[in-house]
Amino acid sequence: MNMTTAALDWVTVVFDAPLARAVVFGVHIDGHLVVEVLLVAVILFQLTRKSYKPPKKPLTEKEIDDLCEEWVPEPLYPPITEEMKTEPPVLESAAGPHTVIDGKEVVNFASANYLGLLGNENIADSCISSLEKYGVGSCGPRGFYGTIDVHLDCETRIAKFMGTPDSILYSYGISTIFSVIPAFCKKGDIIVTDEGVHWGVQNGLYLSRSTVVYFKHNDMASLESTLEKLTHKNKRAEKIRRYIVVEAIYQNSGQIAPLNEIVRLKEKYRFRVILDESHSFGVLGNSGRGLAEYYGVPIEKIDIITAGMGNALATDGGFCTGSVRVVDHQRLSSSGYVFSASLPPYLASAAISAVNYLEDNPSVLTQLRSNIALLWKGLSDLPGLAIASHPLSPIIYLKLKKSTGSFKSDLELLNVITDRVLKEDSVFIVSTKRSVLDKCRLPVGIRLFVSAGHSESDIHKVCDSLTRVAALVLV
Amino acid sequence: MTVLLPIPPLVPIPPIAVPWEVRRMVRLTYLTALTTLLGYVVFFVFGFLRDLFRELLDWSKSDDLRGYAPICPPFEDFYTRRIYHRIQDCFARPIASAPDAWIDVVERYSNDNNKTLHRTSTASRCLNLGSYNYLGFAAGDEYCTPRVIESLKKYAPTACSARADAGTTRLHVELEELIARFVGKPAAITFGMGYVTNSSIIPVLVGEGGLIVSDSFNHNSIVSGARASGATVHVFRHNSPSHLEEVLREQIVKGRQPGTHRPWRKILVIVEGIYSMEGEFCKLPEIVAICKKYKAYIYLDEAHSIGVVGKSGRGVCELLGVDPADIDIMMGTFTKSFGSCGGYIAASEEIIQYLKHASPAHLYATSMSPAAVQQVISAIKVVLGEDGSNRGAKKLAQIREGSNYFRSELKKMGFVVLGDNDSPVMAIMLYNLAKLPAFSRACLRQNVAVVTVGYPATPVLLARARICISASHTREDLIKGLKVISEVGGLVGAKCLPAEPEKAKKMD
């Protein structure tokens, strides 16, 4: 204790010693002022030094040239395997219920010609008169003299048929959905979608840059829990646009989306619904008006309906229908509409004739339904294959009862079945095709597209053929 | 004093800056730029005021959409509601005939200040300077139409199925062989729509870890395909091979990630043959040389140039003397020159085999309508002279002479005209947004149908009128078009350059 006090006294004396009681310019200089001046001097000295950066030499031109020489790109395509070389069968006549492949007549279950309109005389006549009047192509986008009066007539006809205020026509089926989604969904919006949607929808979701959340395929409990999780105590969610994107009939599995449930959930959690009715337009409902009519849901509750016309309507192109605001917005902001040539006019007149035919002959729907029921019964007991689709779906999806474990080997097995069925029994069916860009992980299978134009003997033929070949290959 | 809060922009401010080479090309003076901007400012101010009044008036109205965010936020379609709707009658004009050299433009009227337009049953016959009908195949053709009708009767309007399922017919196989032969590549694949071709092929070729270098004026389908691919996208200045080289050198050195300098998987350079808003050709020989030097792959989009330029119509490669084997992927559409619909990709056998296996449009999308396929086959046969006549060569000569004549006459009148020699597309610069409807409506009154384009298809300050010449335009048609455009252009004030004196114009 004494030593510390003694030390402190000594320090004080030392500090005060040099300039004790000195007066400079009228200011009393005390010892601590010296320390403060020294400190300030040191700080100023350090500030004037340059900060340390590790030395960075820019590359010389020669070094850049060497780097560019060394870089080797990957090839544009991967090594070509045998399965890549297989070509699909080439048709030699119209793809109706019976078609000609390699000179042989086959029963065709691979075309989505649900109402049997391929080869219909009225439609062919309207196409021909349209071709003679307007030529083939429309030679321009809709904004620049590519709007022909048949397009406007077709849009009005479809809107009248569906019971919506307005509709808009697209020139290609698959581009409809991937143009509509980015027009209404931007970065920051929330989209809840089924994990089994097809590539067109996936591309649209990716291009929209919104937050995408998947729920289990066609599982309403999973949808409800996802919606609950997203909106629970989330104040921010109320200010952004929220959508549920579903397909009416999933082309990857043949399941039908339960629209009444979805509308109930949508109203509870305040989401909007975008419905892709490519395979259900002209198929479901008493008069073919689609999923909403089938479930008895008023059409105004569904915000946006899109459909490709390449299935039931036996023409090409697509349409989107909804309220006036929805349709009008797309005319300037939907890229597949604005930046692309419009639908060839003869296909638009084919669409008008097809819709007229459907409205005048609703019996074609009962024929389709009885064909589906008959085929379902015939295929319900196949060796090694099980039906995975909904009983009312016109796409009948057969998957392997016992999967081999990988998509590739499953697909090989299924391809063997379809090839043998075509070669030996002259029945044309197809297996699932998956692109490398497709994110869908649903099981692969064999697809049969039922048409109202198929006869009972066609259906029996395919059932017998599949039973025989499946027994040989799978068991 | 109150503190200034940062207010987010209530409307999206469009990019106004114009690169200096483009400014020089389009002769944009400071006075023009200022007056154009002033015009936009006036529109915006009035638009704001009207929006304000609309909000006040709608305050009392009930809102059924409680709990939902509006489906179109007010700032997103500000441009549509307040600017585009005023001039809506200049766009999307319906026609009641084939898009040939002369068309019947349907007259429309509006009861609510252009917000909704209704058709009447009267139509006026106008000269068509807007449709992409370069070789005149739009209306019925004596060789093509009978064959198209026969194919329609045999194969039906569609096959209701994807190409990989049941959509491939003999016609599709024939078309692929024919287009590969026409373009000069070993193999080809066709799709039902040009837009989908770009959007679904580019992601298959280049994925994540790849680099896409595309021209700044590329079409929306290429931009959409590049974005969907997941690769990094860099843009090089329009038609500037030197800037392309700079970008490539920088990117190869930098690599995929700034820290680790991992090398790029592959580099794809995307250019177009003719740029449709300017009418100029791409500098293909220089760009091909650079791509070869840096081992980048090149993708050429010949939507507007296939079948039109070149001695036998084979596109920019023939015109500029580039060997098709040097270009990795050649893409094109059938809409413009062949009067049909759809697109194609021509490349080596292996690439086409891979695309057939992997491209979503081939596996999922409905195949091209057989009648449209037959139209392309017949049109190509006419162009090649394989139909037994020389109509193809005559059409090519006619479109070349017609477009060169039209362009030189326009330049003589003092308009600022964009577009290279031999290109069937040319643009007359109008700059000012208010001149677009004036030009368009005045021309229509004198029975000439022109296309006027503004933002967002062109940069903000560079609105223009775009002319597309067709092989079915006769010399009289072109003279009439020139007369009307000269008169209207003078009224509107688009003759920015001094006109050539009359006695020097002793031509034809």
C-alpha cells in the first residue's frame, strides 16, 4: 500500500516536473497537457499514413490471352445414348380414333381427341373457307394488323360459352399458361401450387420470380396447412398478391382437382385461383364447360381460367378467360400475346365451329363418359399395372404396381410394353415423356387418351392387348 | 421544417438514357430529346391528376376485394391506363381480309374516350405497310393453297398430340429435311410457335453455370429463354463486335464466381439476323470470328431474314458470306417469309437428336398443324424454284428492289430512316410520343396502314414508324405509299434532315 502511494506520488512529480508552473501565451501548462498533445500528434501522424492494401497487379494482355486459350468449354450436348436416338412413330393419316402407321391401320389411343372432332366435316369445311379467304398465317402480332375478325369472334364465342365477361386468344397452347402467370405475378408475390403441375406452369412460375411453395399432389390437407403456415400472423402477406395455381385434370397423373375444396380454402385465406383447364374444357360438366360446372361452383369465383385448345376442341392455340380487368391487362403485359404472331385464322374458325358443335350436341359428352367407364372397367385388373387416374378423367394413367426404383428403368419397361402393343396388336399407346427441365417427380406410367369417337371394339381390343403384353413383360 | 421522406416512385420510371452510338445512328439531338421528355412529363402529370381524382371519387364506393391486394397494382398499369388508352385506336386494328398488300381495315368507334373500342361492319381498303408478308405468301397462292387444302383434308387441322407422342406425320419429317437442306445444316427440328422455340431451347442448351451473352436489342423471346435457363446473362452493346470481345475476355478471366474464379461451363452468344425494330443486319462475320477465337457457341435468330435476304433467300449467312457450318445453332420462324406459323432450329445431327430427347416443346406441346407445315413446304419449294417456275427468284428480286427504292426515296425526302441496304424492314424516326397517333391516324385517313411503335418496344425517346415491304407490293403501291407518307410526315414534322433538291431526284 505504501509502495503504490509512493509510486503514484513519484509519477505525479515526474509529470509535473518538466513544465511545472510554466506559462506560455497566458495559458498554464500542466503535465497532463503534454501527454494529450503527444497523443493528438500520434493520431494525426497515423491518419496521414496510407492504409495497407495487399498489392494487386492487373493482368497483362498476354496473361488474359493465355487464360482465354486455356479455357475449354463443355460441349453443347451430352454424349448421345441409344435411347436418345429413338424416333416416335410417323403417322400417315389424320390422328383420329383409327390412324395409319407404317402402312398398317392402328387403333389410336395417343391423341387427346376427346370429343372425336378430328375429321369432322363441318369443322373441315369452315377451315377450308377460312383458308381461302385469309390464307394460312396471320403475318403479324395482334398489335400490328395481326388481329383478324375471326380472332375477335372466337374470343367472344368462348366468353359466351364459358359465361365470363371476356376472353383472350393465344397462338399456342403451351405458351398460354407461361405467359399468363408472369403477367400477374411479380417478384415478392406468393404462389402456392401443386407439385405435379406440368412444365408450362413450372416455366411460368420460374419466369415470374415470385415465391413458389409446393403442396403434395392433389392433397387438400397439405394445401390447407401450407396456406395456414403462409398467412398465420403474417401481416405482410395481406399486402401482396397471393395465388393458388392448379390444373383441372393433371396431365402428369390424371387426377382431378377438387375445386369446391379449393374455392372454400381460397375464400378463407384470401387467395386468388389460376386454373389450367387444358384437359377438362369440353370434357367435364354436363355441357362441357369444365371443372366449375362439374362442381357447381359459380364461374366468377375463379379468377383466371386458361386452357389449351389442342385437346377437346381439336384445334391449336389457347385462351384465357376471366373478368374484364384480367383480360384487358394481358393485352399489353403478356409476352406470349404481345411479342408473338397471332393464331392462324383457320384455326380460330375451327375453334368457333368446335364450340358451336359442342353446344349443339351435348350427347357427345355422354358418349365420352361411357367410353371412359368401359375402359376403366377393362383395365382395372391388369397384371402388374394399376390405374392411377380419376375415374372420370379422359387421360387414363397406368403405373407399375411394383416400381423398379428408378425412373429410367421404369420408363424402359413401359416403353417395351408400348412398343410390343403397337407392333403385335396394332394399338397405339404412349408412355410418359419427361424433359430434363421438368421438375415433376410423380411416377411415370402409360397414358391412354379416350375419345368419344372410339367404338366398343376399339376399347376391348386395347384391354385385351394390354392384358396379354403386361402379363408377358411384367410377370 | 418537415423532413423530406423518401417517396417510392408511384410509376415505374422507364430507362431514358440512350447509348451514344445509338444516339448517333438515330440522329437524336438534344432539342429533340428535351421536347420528347417534356411531352412525357406533361402526360405523366395529367395522368397523376386523373388518378388522384379517380381515387377521391372512388373513396365512397364499397370494396368487395377487402383482404385481397389489387390484381393489377395502380402503378403497374399506369402507362396502360393513362397513356396507352389515349392512342389505343392506333394499335390492334382488326382486319377483315388476308394480310396481303391491300387489306380491309375494320373501322372502330368509341363511346368512352378510347377506353373500349367497338367494331362496325364497315371496312376501308388500305395499303398494308405493316404486316410481315415479305414474300407475298400471306393470301392464297396458286401453288401453295391447293396443296394446303389437300393436306388439311388428309391430316385434319391438328394431331391433338405432342410430337413425341402421336403428333409426327410424314409432313413434319419432310419439312425438317427440307428446311435443313435450305439453310445448309445437317438436321433440323420444328415447333409450332417461334416464341416457344426460343423459350424452350435456350434452357436446354445452357443451364446454370453457363454464360449467355446477348445483343442489347434482342427480341423478348430470347430474353425470356435466357432468363428461364438459369444461366448468367450479360448484354453487349448493339452490333458491336469490339464490345463483345471485351465482355468475353472479362468474363472468361473473372469466371463464374468472383472469389473462386471457377470457369464457365459454356458460353453462348445470341444475335439476330435482322433486328426488327431497326431493320439492320448483324455484323455476322466479325462476331463469328470472335466466337471462334474465344470458343464461344453462337446462336443466330433469323426470324426476319430467312427466305428474304441472300441471293437465293437463304438468309444472312448467304448475304454476308458466312459458312453455315461456322454457326452452331440457326433458328428461324415461318411466320414472316413463308406465310405460315411456327419455328425451327437447324444444327448438327447430334444437337438435334439431343433436343428431340430433351426439349419440353417437343415433348409436351401440340405439334404444328399439318396444313401450316404443308404451306411452308410449298413456299420453300417455290423459293428454291423446285415447283418448276421462277416465281421464287422473281419474288426475291422484287422485294429487294422494292425495299431499296422505298428507303432511298424516304431518305431523299428528308426523313431519318433506319435500316441497311437490302433489308425489307425500315424505320422512320418520329421521337415524340404525340407524333405516333398523328402519323398513324392521318395515314389511315388516306388509306395507308402503317405501324407505329413506342415504349416499351423501343427505347423511351425513340418512337418510330416501321415499314415492312412485301414482294406483292407493286411499284404503283409503293409510289402511293411514298406520296402519303411524305405529306403526313411533313404535317407531323418528321422530316428532320434537309430534303434533296427536286432536280437531283430524276430517278425511275
